[in-house]
Amino acid sequence: MKSTLAIFGWILFGLLMGVGLMRFVSTQNDLTELTEQNARPERTADGRIALYFNADDRAHVSAEMLGFLQGLQAISGAVAAEDREAIRAAADALRRGDGTGQGVQQKAPEGFRTIGRSLRGDFGAIADMAETAEMTDILEALAGAESKCMACHGTFKAVEVPE
């Protein structure tokens, strides 16, 4: 009788372990599939580093980039016209942000933040040199700022994700 109970016990134990193992594997497969569906790759298909932003943050980044482009165009036109006050005003406007992008900065990787700070520093330097520097020196500084725009766009890509 004891051996029959022992055999029955081992059979029951084996069944419970089998059911548990099947549930574990099933759950693990579900979790793996869920992870693959929700994974955010570090790089986009074109090899750039993905910056994941919600719609508001991505709109902010786009508005900042448009402002940089408008400022670059204004400074270029002012250099061509040798209008030092317009150079200073346009560059000074780009020297620092309006403070609304702090949340975006916290979400972005250090490389992105570094390029942005450096670019704003370049615009500050252009504003400071506008009154006395040679126009060729201002153009060289402007070219340096533009190279940071190209470096950033070549390195990062903003990707919109739901909140």
C-alpha cells in the first residue's frame, strides 16, 4: 500500500511539475514576445541614435531646430549686408533657449545635450564678436556652428512615441 501511495505521489508530483513548467514556458514566451514588441532599439534603421520623445517633446525639438535654421539664415543675410546689429540680434536670440526644453534635455542622451550647449555657445560668441570682428571671422564662426547642426542630424534622430 505504501509503495502504491509513493508511486501515486511521484506521478502527482510529476504532473504538477509538468504543468508548472508548461505555464512557465508559456509565460516566458508571452513575456519575450511582449518585450520584442515594445523594445526600443538604440539605433534607427539608418544607424542614427534614436531619441524617443512624446509628441509635445518632439514638437519642441522641431521648433528649436527651425529656430536655429531661421537664425542661421538671418545671420548669413546680415553678414552679406554687413549689418552688425542684425548679426548681434540674431545670434543673441539663439544664445540660450527659453527654458521650456528642460524636460526634453533630461530625456536626451548626454551627446545630444553637449552638442546643443556647444551650439548655443557658438551663437553667443558670434553675438559677442558682431560689433568688432571681421566679417570673414564671423563667417568662420557661423560655419563652425553649422557643422554642429550637421553632426547632430547625422548622429541623432527624434522618434515620436506615445505617452
